[in-house]
Amino acid sequence: MIVLVTGANGFVGKNLCMVLQQQSAVELYAYDLDNDPGELEEGLAAADVVFHLAGVNRPQRVEEFAAGNAGFTAELCDRLRALGRAPKIVLSSSIQAEFDNPYGSSKRAAEEALQSFCVETGASGTIHRLKNLFGKWCRPNYNSVTATFCHNIAHDLPIEISDPLHEIELTYIDDVTAAFTAELDAPAAPGCCFAAPLPARRIALGELASLIRGFHAHRDTLLLADYADPFTRALYATYLSYLDADNFAYGLDIKTDPRGSLAEFLKSPHCGQLFISRTAPGVTRGNHYHHTKTEKFLVVQGEAVIRFRRLDTAEVLEYPVRGEDYRVVDIPPGYTHSIENIGKGEMVTLFWSTQLFDPASPDTHYMDVLTTEDAEETE
């Protein structure tokens, strides 16, 4: 299938072309202003499907709206008429087409040009009235508040919010590219129709900024947002795309003592916290119990023995573990427990706890696992 994308260097165009390039059945013509006009003619002469994304939304003069949106769409249709071709055309429009402002009027006129072309030629056309979009590669400080917030917050720059309660509707770029690529397999019925609205999240500007600030603060707080929410996952991915290339890595706050070192990695009020430790040979950590908090231990390097003793018994249970085995040990409440490095080298362990550590109420109570006699027997 031969596909032409106009506006290929724009936000939507870049993302769509990247998806189309991964499809072996698609031969792609990507056109933008820096291409030779002959390349557009070549694409129109060959394309089975045209994704018409090119347009103007922030011109220097208001008259450019009509020329860049309605005018270019009409020109595209005229070129297809001259070529005697009627490929399927997918038009990227805007919800602003419902309003009588210069931009909205120009997008509505572009829709009407496509509708007329489809009626005249029997071509199949689909109009997508898109809402406010966000995602990777969107230009900041231009016409996307999400891109501006992500870029500025990622770079410790100020943002301006005139009304924190003002709500906008946001659609993720991956939902756009999924809907557009689905057009390739959709039946090409004659006539022009409006596509169903894409998924969108209504959110206040203040809440949007707060979420993004939370992503920015994560390296210090280690607190995870609610990534069970698809919008939050998409917004976090968008935020990360605005980091500078030399700012992908960061360090953790490492606590050291004679036993080794320990660092917290991730925290979440929904699923507890994860931390990692290095332990010197012969060193034992733990010797405490919890009433409610539970944990998981995973030794990823070295050898250890994890010991348990229920608080009301003298019986000691032992679980030998090695890093090569990736064996997870659950730590139930009501058992005092410890982990001893019995190898010759350093032991590295991942610990997960169901609760965030609260110094005021740690639910950690110290008690040796081994009695004096037990300790003597292990020597």
C-alpha cells in the first residue's frame, strides 16, 4: 500500500510516519514544506491513502489561516482532479472547526473542500476533529500547553497559569496514530464522514501542572504516580521525552555503615517501596519483626541464608538463597527475621515492603532470630 503524509515534519506527522515506517506493507511518501513540490505531485500520483496533516495554526498574519488550511486542502484536491485520481483521504481537522474564529473557519473550509471532492469523484474521505494533543516531539512554547509545561518544568523554568481551574481536553498522540493507521484497513466507502471522537481526558490546568511537577520531583521523593491510569502513564512518558539527553541518569541517596550500603529506589502509597542493599561477607541484617508490614527479599548477587523464628516459638527456619537462582522469599508478619551473607564476596539484595517507611510509626521491632545457643551452633 502506498501512503502519502503531508505535514510529515509536524508533531502528528513525525509520530505517524514513525509508525508507518515500521509496517513492511507500506510504501511511504513523506512531504513537508522543505520538500520539492515535485515530490508532492509524485506522492499524489501514486498514493492509495493520503493523510493530509499539513496546516497552519500559529501564523504571523491571520490571513495565513485560510491559505494554509482551506487553501492548501483545496489545492490538494485540485491536483488529484488533474491527475484523475481519487485515493482515500484522511484529514486532520480540529474541534475549533465548530467555532467562528479565523482558525476554526479555515479548518471548516478545509473539511468542506474535502467533502466536495469526495462527492464529485466518489473518493473515500474521513475527517478527524482532533482536540488538544500531547505526546513526544510536540513543540514547547508554541501551541501546546502540555508541551510547554513538560519542557519548562523539566528544565526548572517557570510556567504561567492564568486560571488553575480552567479545564482542557487532552488526547494522546498514540491514540491519534492508532486511529489513523486503522484507516488503512477500514473499508473505503465512497463519500466523506466524520470519525468518532478519540479518547480524551478533561483536566484542569492546575492539576495538569501538579502532575508534571510530581514527575519532576520523583528523583528526590522517589514517589510514583498512579500509573494504573492510562492518562498518567502517557503524561509521564511525555514528560520524560523533554529531558535533555545528558539528564537521563540520576543517583540515589546511599546510606552506608560497616555492614555495607542501602538506597531507596521507588516509593508508592499504593504499593509500598523498593530498596537495594550491598552487604559485606559475614554480616547479618535484620533481626526484627513486623506486626502488619510484609516484605519480599531477592538476593541478586552472592549467597545468603534467610532465617525466621515465629515470635511465640523457639524453632528457627532457614532458607538458603543464591543470586543465580532469583529466588524470592516472603517475609510474613509475626516472624523475627534476618539475612546473613554467607558468601565470600559482597551480597546484593532487593527488598520490597508493602508500606512506606514512617519514622513515627515504623512497625519495626527488634528481636534476635537466633538465641544464644542457636548462635553458638552456627559459629
